[in-house]
Amino acid sequence: MKKVCLAAPHLYEERNEKITLDRFLNGEQAGDLEIVKFEKELSSYVGTRKALVLSSGTVAIRLALKSLGVKSGDVVFWSSITYPPSCQAILSLGATPVFIDIDPLTWGMCPQSLRLAFQQLKEKGQRPRAVVVVNLYGQSADMDPILEICHEYGVPVLEEAAESLGATYKGRMSGTLGAVGIYSFNKNKIITTLFGGGALISNDPSYVDKARDCLSENRNDLMSPIAASIGRRQLEVLAKRLERKKEIYETYRRAFKEIGEIEMMNICDYGHSNYWLSVMTVKRGSVVTSKEIMEKLKSHHIESRLVWKPMHFQPDFSDFPFFTIQEGTSIAEDYANRGICLPSDTQMTQGEQDRVVNIVKQLFINSK
Ligand SMILES: Cc1ncc(COP(=O)(O)O)c(C=O)c1O
């Protein structure tokens, strides 16, 4: 039986589409030109003045932090739910992360918890060097209140949009609202450069120039021309992917409506999500747990993933401060306990999605 993937790499939308790699190897396009063109096309798509394409989203995060002047001894505020290795960049710079709870409606940084963290640091005469806002699972955080607070304290925002390329916030592209933004094009993202890839974008060319200056001689930080060539073709199919991702989410939403214990991730009306992953939570007190759902799907060769354990519970980061306005369990911890990312691969067939739905539904029906 064919394995159903969470989100797999797709080089083509249609089977007869000509592979970009072949075109490149046939010498139709010159390498460096591909990088310049991809940077231009990406910045034109998201509407920023400049872009720098790199070998991964993680590299983009490290360079973005450097371009914002983060250095040893600095404090950086960071959303508590994110892709854990992406935070290593901060440790490699010798800075200290301070984690901020997420908002239950947006899954992005909670503005009230952010304010609390600013106030408490201020009492100690401290101020973070930067705030990293993660747009989780394809949806923008509620940027206006976050930007307002950061502006009040004079601290720049790095919009960590690794997962949210193509999403919008109040008519603007996700990733473009902070001082600097980053995207990831790794294999499971909404578009991929296949060999790993990422980008740093900004409306202020000086941040991009600074990041370029910080590029070490280490050529591993650069995107390869072949990856850029693939990225250009992938940008052309992004609109189609956005439609398909939304369709997948809507199918789950409709199918699970009748199961009272299931809640799909809230989609905010201040913009469009890119629905990178369809995420659900089981209600508190449900007999069926997210872990059981994952195990059951796995036994049917279907991939799913639990919501990431919050950073303040990760072994390398559990000693760093965490701020929340919640009493007792934080939102990040609660969602990590109850959340699961369902298969959201754009090439999943209707029949495959029906199988996923039926397996999940059956678990709840059998538990009665
Ligand atoms: C939220 C988030 N941040 C950062 C990254 C890192 O991107 P990359 O894998 O391209 O280094 C990812 C993806 O893997 C991610 O999902």
C-alpha cells in the first residue's frame, strides 16, 4: 500500500512537466543568473525590496539575527512553539533566548505574554535585541499588536515565516511585516528547492546587505544554482499549491464537524493561511489522545506528527525563561499535548484523505 505523507517534496505539478534539473544540466540557463533571478522573482512575489537566497531556513535565521545585530550576551524573545533546531542559531551566537507563549486563536506569539516579558525585563534594566515571531503551520501571527509593542520598546522583529510563504496578513504577504523575514524551501515545505533552501527578505536593503556581508567563506550557506533553478519553477506552481492545501484543510474540517471531540486549528479572518499543515486538537477530557491517533495512522502507513513540544520543555532550552499570561498550563503546552498535524500532502488523493478521515473517526466512534 502506498504510504500517505505528511508533506512530501514535489518537483512537478503534472507528470509531463519537464524537470527543471534537466533544463539546467542541459546548459539552458547560467547558474549565477538563476540565483539572481530567483531572488528577484521571490522579492517581487512577496513585495519586498530585496531577497537573499540561502542553503536553508536555519541559515537564514542565523544571518537574520546577525543582521539585526544579535551578539553574545544579548537576549532574544522567541515564540515557544517552533521547529526546535531553528533556535540553535541563537546559542551559536552566544545570545540567550526568552520564550513567549502562543495565542490560542492564532498559534503565533501571544501579544499579552510578550508585553509581560518586556515589562519584566525592563524592571531589571534589560531589553531584548530582537523578537522572533514564528508563523506556525502556515498562518500569520497577529502582527499588528506584536509590532506595536515592539515599536514601543524600539526592538526589531524577525518574522520567522519558514512555514507560511504565500499566506497573508491584512493584505500583506506573511514574512514581510517585520524588519527582516525568512522562508524555508526544505523538502516538506509548500514549495521546495529540493536540496534544502531558504531565503532572507527585507524592505530595508541594509539588513539584506548586512546578512550578505556576514556570509562566511563557507559556501555551504549559499543556495546552489540548481536549487535556485528549481525554486523558480516552484514559485510558478505556488498558487495551485495554496488552493490544494486549503481544499485539504476544508475536507478535514467538514468531515470532523460531527466528532465533538475534534477541533481544527482556528483560521483567523485577518488574512489567508497557506494551510501548510492541517492541524487538529482533541478536546480536553477526550478519551482518544493525539498520540493514539498518530500511532493508529502509523499502523496504516500514514504519516502524522504531534505538535512540537514547546521550547521551554526541550532539553537544550529548558533552563531559559518562559513568559505566559496563563495561570497553570500554558497554551503552548496545552496545544502540544492535544495537537496533531494530519497528512497535508498536495498530491494526496481524495481516496487517501478519505482513509485518513475514516481511521480517525473510527477511533472516536469505538471509544464510546
Ligand atoms: C518553523 C520553522 N522554522 C525553521 C525551519 C528551518 O528551515 P530549514 O529546514 O530550511 O533549515 C523550519 C523547517 O524545517 C520550520 O518549520
